[in-house]
Amino acid sequence: MKTEILRMERVTIKKEDSTPLDNFNLNIFQAEIMGLVCLNLTGKELLIDLIRQNTPIHYGRVYFDEVLVNNYQHSPLTMNKVFVIEQKSSLIEDLSVADNIFIPGRGLKHFFIRPHALNKQLQRFTEELGIHIDGRELVANLSAYEKCVVKLLRAVFTGARLIVVRDISSSISAAELSNFHALLRYYCQKGFSFLYICNHPEEAFQICDRLRLMRDGKILKLLGQSEFNIENVTPYYLADYANRIEFEADSGSEEEILRFQNVCTDQLNDLSFSIVQGECTLLLDMDNVALSDIWRLMNGEMKPDRGLIMLEDAPYTDKQARHAVSHGLAFIQENPVETMLFKEMSYLENLYFMVDKKQNPIPIKKSVINSIIHEYEPFVGEEIYETHITNLKLHSLYNLVYYRIHLCNPKIVFCVQPFAGADMYLRMHLIHLMNQLRKKGITVVILDVNFGDTLAIADKLIVLEQGRFGAEYARSEFHHFRPEGMTR
């Protein structure tokens, strides 16, 4: 009979006027990878906190290692043997890899005064896994993927009974994600249990033994591996998401707008590709090494060591790059509602922030502002008059980011990992906002390390491997694209 590591029975938690966990049921067996796809964010953080610590609940029961640890009558506030692997670091950046892994462990005190022995101990385990991480290296110097591996090793060495892996695919590349999945399977075979939380079912299909769909703090559906296909999941999305109509660009335009010709930097290796005007192109960095340099080249933070970048029919110089907006280029950063909006400014001030800086600048006059209101109020409604944007919901803040670019009307907009951390509802909305840009004739270039929903909007996929051009696929060829190791 299987050992049950976690069981949550009809758990309900109420917060003011909401119920973030509503009659919630979940069970995880030993040596199992249970998937949890969150179609929206309601209850997600609260669930993770509750799995970690036995905090008060309004109804239901929680069992950990087949022992009742929490119920509606008594919540002892004790901690469970749970470790969470996520983007934000739980590691001590100024300590070495070995210190981060072994310091929390019991029975290893003799290693504290014998760092050489400690590093040899770590080496034996990493060699068994087929990876190499120097135990003497400071955590601050590691890549996002290496930090994930260190967190996993720390969870194993500290004796975690359940390891929660949440939303890691936006911080590591597709190849790295595949490698990390292999590590999870290895430790699953060793008897460790995992709760794998993500926002997209196809990611969960690659790694999980079973899968639950969660929305509004409720479990909607439990699927076994034999049911892992998108057709079994789409009925639980919003109808508009499951049946979204993809915008089709004007197929008559084949005019090249941007070209990289044998561009070299520290991370780019004779990189060549071209972008067609009006299309949406996904640049997929399989190794998570190239996108940062492409971004910095386009916004003027660095110059190529060798090669040429052509914008339309002319070289794109570093002087132009330093004033990219005035030359028809715009950028949407990752998590733009935190990095691109000015909280001290009104909605309108944020919206027209770039119109006097763009390629054909427009002086900010009252008549211009009235014209902007007349054009964009049908899109965003009464929110256009909001004086404190901190009052707005997340979808409305994304409207503001994307309609600012829409108003600026650049030739090209570069979007960095636009779906990172977004639930299904926000992903659908972002696809709509990108299509609004494309309908205006703006070329959209997506820089990403995982494909996810980006293929739903892209006309072309360009795969980058080790800073080089790897392959190119038109929309009609997307079904041929299957990164090595991405199938279970």
C-alpha cells in the first residue's frame, strides 16, 4: 500500500469577503510527482503557506506523513518537512554552494571545520547526478538553473518529505528545464515526493504522474497520465481562451525590417537571423545565454564585437540604439507593471509618457491629451481618468503598459518573457493586447526561454542554441518543433 505524504480534505479558508481555498482536496503519495496547474492566482500563495505550516483553517483536515497535523478545531502552527523551490532565492548569496547545502543538515557538524571533506561529499553526489557545481563557488555567482539545482540538493540533504517546485520555467531555459525534470525523476525514484506547481498544463504533462487543475481556490479536475492531453484541459479554461481566434498578419508583407548579420558578443556567436515587418517572431533561447545580449544591443547598453545589425535598409548604430525610441523601437520588460509604470503619475500621464520621445514626437498639449482620451477610452473605459494607478487591478495595469506602446506606434516592440508568472486568464489577455499591436502594423519580437503560449501568437519561431542560430520554423511548421528531452 502506498504511503501518503500529504492529504488535504475539504480545506476551506475565508478571508474577509473571499474564500481563497474552498473545499480544497489534494493528496500526494511517496515517490510521486503531483502536478497542480493554477488557472488563476486565487489561493495559490495561501496553499503553499498552508502546506509549509499548520496555520488556522475554517474547515477541513490536513494530514502529513499520515498524521493529522491540522484541522478546523486546532491548528498548532507547527512546520512540516516541506521545502519550496521557486524563483525568489531561499539561499544565502554570500555563502558557498556547499555551505548552503550542508549547514541546515544535522549530523554534518564535522564538515564545518573540514571544507575539503565537505566539498568532496558534494562532488560524490553531483557526479552521481551527472552535473558539475563547484562546492566552493559563491551562490551569488551561479546561474538561475544552478541555483535551482542547489535548492534541490539542499531539500534532499535537509530531509524534506515533500518538495514543492513552483513556477520555475520562466527563469530557466527549455533545455535547462528538461535537465531539471530529469533530476526530479531521479529523486522521485529515490522515494522523494514533489508538488509541481505551474501555470500551463503542457509543462505539467512533461513531468507529472498525476495532475490537478485549480481555479478560484477549488480543484476542478484530477487527471492521470493516460488523460494527459490538451483536449481534456481546455473545457476548464475560459471559453474565449480555449477558442481564441488568432490574429493573422497580412501575408502580403515580406519586407525585412531587422537583420542580424554574423553578430558576435561574449554570448552571441556569429548570430544571423531576420525579422519580417508586421509579423510576430519568437526568439527562443534554448540555453538562456543569448537574450540578454540581444536586448542590450537593441537598447544601446552594448555594442557588437563583430557583425552588423540592419534596421530596415540601414545599419543600426550604437548611437541610434542609445536613442532607440526615437528610431522606432520600443521595449516591454519582464514584469512590466513593476518596472515600466510610474506610480506617482496618473493613468493618462503614464499613457502618453512616450509620445514626445517617439520617432515622430508630438508636443503634449491639451488638444493632444483630449485626442488621446477620445481614442483610448473605448479600449480602457473610465480607468483612463484614474489619478492613482495603484487602485487598478493587474489586467488594467497591463492595458496601460501595452496601450502606451500602441500610442507610441513604434516600428518594432521587443517583449521579454511576456507570459512569465501569468495565469491562464492573464495569458489570454496578453495575447489580445499583442494582437492589438499587430493590428496597428507594429512588428512584435518576443524574447523567451520557454515557448508555452508564445506559439499561439507567433508567426515565426527562431531557435537559438549556444548563442547561434539553430533553426527557423514558420507557423505551419510549428508542429515539427520538439526540443530534445521535452517529451516524457
